Amino acid sequence: MEARFYQKLDGREVRCLLCPHACRIAPGQAGRCRIRRNREGTLEASGYAHLVSMAMDPIEKKPLYHFHPGSHILSTGPNGCNLSCQFCQNWEISQSDIPTARVEPEQLVQAALSHQSLGIAYTYTEPLVWFEYLMDACALAKERGLANVLVTNGYVNPEPLEELLPLVDAMNVDLKSLDPDFYRTVCGGELAPVLGTIEKARGRCLVELTNLVIPGLNDSPDQQRKLIDWVAGLDQGIPLHLSRYFPQHKMRRPATSEIILIEFANRAREKLHYVYVGNIRLPDMADTRCPGCGAVLVDRDGSAVRKTGLKEGACRRCGRKADIVGV
């Protein structure tokens, strides 16, 4: 299938315009994502319909805590990514070629329906580099009454994002740091396009953010404050997930300590309504509390999700409408 968003150059080269890398690709070669390839002067979406995995996951695993809590969603992803994070937690399927299964959009939607799934989550690697498949699968899912969820690094150009957003119900964007140099040296990208994606998506669909907290790289009090202040300046109600880092891929720094995570979360809760800690079980760090009265709206303990603090979409104690979709 011919890819979208590219231009033809001299010598049968092409320039991909899907993401900010703007890869210039020679015939027979692929862009940085590895699933957009130049075939004799035409950019092909070579990863179209090729899945690395497909499974039913709790929606909280995405992580999305404010979108139909307690539900399950069919999850899948491509064999590619347009960043090269040294700490990638899914590097086996995102940073190298592995065998895939071909599943057409109609088959994917039928699988979601047959499993009584909330919808489809495009996740595990980087779904935005799967743009053509996303457009087809999301449109079909929408027609069948299914929700579309993206778990993404947000590294995409504004035009394709604008085209995709009307089909998206919720997304979790991985905001790795507020330091541009961190993005360049550790992730192989730029910060500004990610911030632009978050700003553009907010208000168009539910947006939650995840920050993988890495010791010595993005966990200093100054870096924490910058991230907190940026999110709070955008919207105090955006849920922020602080995720515990473990040594993976090319990075061998020790795992993030509980103390750093707790201090970061407490600092963030001074300005943000909803702050969670993931990749580790800590008391009260996965519960959703009412910003009005502090009552627990959704209690989470591992895989157990209890919505006992809610009544007709509002806080049972004070009546404040919950900032949660699907309750």
C-alpha cells in the first residue's frame, strides 16, 4: 500500500513527512521507523496490517485510569518506532525486526467485537508510524461502536495528527522529560513536537500522560518541577502517571527507588488533581480521589478495580462530577 504524507525527490528518493524526522529514503531503504519503505520511488506503508501482538488487556494497563475504569480492551501494535530510546521497555518488538501476523482492519474489529472489548488500543510499540492502518482500523471500529485508544510517544507532524484525532477517543502520551537535550541524546528526537501533540489533542479526546522516571536522568527536583508546571499550566485535570524505570535495552542504571517516586508524586499532587505511580504497587498511589473532597472515587489494588466512590458519574460524597469517561 502506498503511504500517505511524503514527497518524491530526484533519483527516486522520497522524503517521509509523517513525523518530524522527515526521513530522506533511498530506493530499497526504510525510514527510521523501519515500516515505511521506498519501493522504486514510491513510499510504501510496508508495516500495514502486520501485528507484533494481539491481546485483551485491562484498560488500566495502558495506562488509562480515567477512561472506562475496570474494562478490558483488545490491544495490538506494529513492529516499529520512530524514536530510539536507550531505556525502551519494549525494545524487543519496537527496535528490531521480528515475525508478525497479518490482520486486516476488518479482522481486527471483528476480534474486538467477538471478545466484547471496549474497543481497540494501538499500543506496545509506536502506533503513529502505522498511520495508514490506524486510519482504516479506527474508522471501521468507530462505525461499529468501538472506542479507539492510542498509547504513543506523540512524535508526529500536525497534519496527520489532525486527520487522525476525530477517530480517537483517548490517548496516553509518553512525556519523557521537559528537557530538549534529554530527547535528543537519550531518545533520538525533539521535545517540541511531543508538546505540540499533547496541546492539540487536549480537548479533542481524553488525554493522560506517562513519565518514566529514570534515576540521574530526568528525576531531579528541577526537572520534576518543570514537568509538573508545564502540565499544570496546560490543565490541572490531566492525569499524570509516574512510571518506575527498570534497566532495559541499552540502559543499565538501577531501578527507580520508591522514595523518588513518592516524593515526585507528592510534589505533583500539590498542583495536579490526578497523579499516579505505576510499575510498582504503593499504597494510595493508584487510587483516583475527588479533587473536591478527597474521597476515593476509584480504588485500585492490582487487577481489582472498585468504583464504589461514584454515583451516576459523580462523587458519592460531595456530588462533584468525576473527570472520568464511562462511569
